Amino acid sequence: MTPLSSVRGKLALALLLVVAGVLAIVYLIVVPSYQSSLENTELKALQSSLQQVALPFPEQGYLQQQFVEQVSQATNTRAVVFSLTSESPVLVEAFADSSTERDSTELQNDPVAVRAIQHQALARGTVSRGGQTYAEVAFPEGDSAVMLSASLHDQLQAVGLVRRRMLVAGTLAMAFAVLFGYAGASLITRRIRRLETAAERIAEGNFDQPVIDHGSDEVGQLARTFERMRLRLSNLDRARGEFIANASHELRTPLFSLAGFLELLDDPELDESTRDEFVGQMGEQVVRLTKLATNLLDLSRLDAGRLTVAREPLELSELAAELAVEFGPRAAAAGHRLEAPPAATAAARGDAERVLQIGRVLVENALVHTPAATTVRISTALDGGRALLTVANDGPPIPAEARERIFERFYRLDGGRASGSGLGLAIARELAEVMGGRIEVESEGAWTLFRLVLSADVPEREPEPGFV
């Protein structure tokens, strides 16, 4: 991995670019404005000096040289008188120059003097000649103009000094930015590497070591998210192990039973009635295995999110009547009273086959886990926007601490393995949730109620006619 491809390198480079950008902005604002301020100060001083000494202006040409020399001495500047040589275009040349050592031809058509004569107004500005920059102020006198010129060498030196010091300071600042940025990024990447190690550990199935980071920033929040993920995966892994162990036990019991019956059936002295009894019990074990396999398949589809259900209108009262007909003979054989009193229509939205599957689980549990002579009642109702299918029994109540755990897979009230497959209520709850409903439990007083709650199928109201 190259240095710039790492997080440390990228963070250090980002900090370097930020610092360089800030310094560039400061440089572009400070240096030009400082130079402009010095130039304006010099121009104002020249303008003030010109206004004080330029008048009266001698019209005689032979006096103008003496005039510029006096003005130059009074203002410590170069004084020049320009005369107009052409009106279109406006051209000027130096007629009198206080600087006798310099060549006056360099001042020919000086832009500041040209503007002063052309507009017949005070003009000022900066010009460059011979590698030097000068501040100039010119005042018109008819076809002539008086100009004061001063070098900006000292001011530009000051600007250059500021520029050099800013460049040095900027270089040092960027060097420190890279150094401290890389060091600070190293602290962050060290924490990220710890998270990477923890993620690899979790991916390998090791959930024992917690993910700890005490920071309150985004990395700390990410670490706490990893820790929550570790705990959830640990619980899921433990639940998976328990599920496999319980499922294996549930499968092994009927298989051992079938193997025992097959061995007994090989006995040539077995009488016909006993053989028929064994065959009947083997049939029961096959039914048990078939039901267990179906439940396990449903659970696997629910866990994988591949179990689809319909969301269509259905009538709960019709399904309740169907359940009563289906379980009537079994309830009578077990000595239970199965009641399904006539009820008003309870239109709901859901999957009719899955609702029947949930109803069978609730009715079967009520018949199996309550003593004989217990009443089991199937009823339906509408409660606002809810459609209810209730299976109630007047058997022993369910302890409060167990009302939630009875929906766990392979759980029974005394904490051991369920008498059946132990998966019915777990599947029923998940099916209800897939249909957008839930199962509620009440076990207070003389009755225990299991209630399937679905959304009521409420027809949309026709919009009321309005006025046009």
C-alpha cells in the first residue's frame, strides 16, 4: 500500500490542501491590498503636494524649467511639464524636466499626462519604466500639464518583504500540517485497524471478545455498532445451536420409535392385533415427523424471508366456523367442549390459508394443553380498525413470566422441551407479523385468550359530492 493510498496519507494530504488553500486565500487578499494601500498613500501625497506648489504656473516657456526645479526641490519628487504635440490622437512630450540626468524621451506620451490634458482634470496612476514603478499625478494647464512623479521602490520592497515572509510562513505551516496531520491520522487509523481486526474475528465466528472504543466520535459510534452486531450475532449463533440441537432431538425421538416398532414387527410370533397396534403407532410417528418437517420448512422460509403471503379480503367468521367443524370430532374425543357461537361479520385483510394455519395451532394447543372438560371457544369480532380471531379456554392460566416465552421455539411452561414439536406458536407469531398483524395473549381470571389481530378490511368511502 502506497502512503497516499492509506487513510493516514489521505487525511494528511487533505489537511495539507486545506492549509495551502487558506494560505493562498490570505496571500491573495493581504499582499495585493497592502500594495494597493501603499500606492494610494503615495498618490495622495503627490496630489496634495501638487495642489500646494503647482500654482501659479508660468506661461512663459523659458520660466518653466526653473518652475519644475523649484517644485522638485519643494516636494522631493521629479517634476515635469508636458506640452501637447497632437490633438488626435492626443500626444504629449516633456517640455521641462527637473531630472536633468535622465532622458526625457522616456516620458513621451506618458499615460497620466495624456489623461490630464485629454480630460482637462486631475489624473493619477502608476506606470512602469525601465524596470521601475512610479506613482504619478498630473494637473492640466491648457495645452500643458504639470506632473509629479515618485518612485515606488521602497514601497514595493516592503511588499516584497511581506510576500517573502508569507511564503516562508506558509511553507512552515504546510510542513507542520503534514507532520501533525499524519500523526493525528495515525491515531485514527490505529482505532480503525482495531475495528478491522474485530470485524475479522466476528466473521470467523468468534463472538467472545467485545469490541471496545471509548471515543465519542464517528469511529467510537462505529465501534459501538460493531459491538451491538457482535451481541446479536452471538445470540443468533447460540439460538441456532439450540435450534439444531432441539430439532435433532425432536427428529430422533420418532425415528427411534419407528426403528423400535420395525424391529418388533420382525418378530414372527407377533399376533395380528398387536401388529395392527404397532402399525397405527408408527403411522402416528410418521404424521409427527411430517408435521415437524413442515414446521421446520416454514421456519426456514420465514428466517430467509422467502415465505410470501397474500393480503386480500377475507371473512374471519367463515374461517372460525371452518375451524370448529375441523376440530369438532377431536375435541369430543378428548372430552372438551368446542364452542363457536355465531358472530357478526369480521372482514379482514390477510392470507386465508395462513390464517387457518394459525387458527389450527391455537385450537390444537388449547385442546392438547388443557385438561378434559375444558371449554374451548372460537370467536371473531371487529374492534375499530382491527379484525380479531380469538381462541379462548377456561383451563389453568399461563404464568405471567411465561406469556412471552411460549412463543420461543421448543419452549414449554416448565422450561423443558415441548410435548409436540414446540414450533407451532413460534410459527404462528411470525406468520401473523408477515401479514402485518400480531398475536396477543391474555390469561387473567377464568379464561386464557389467544387473539390473532389483523387489519380490518374497511371499504373506502365514496367522496362526498361538492359544489362546483
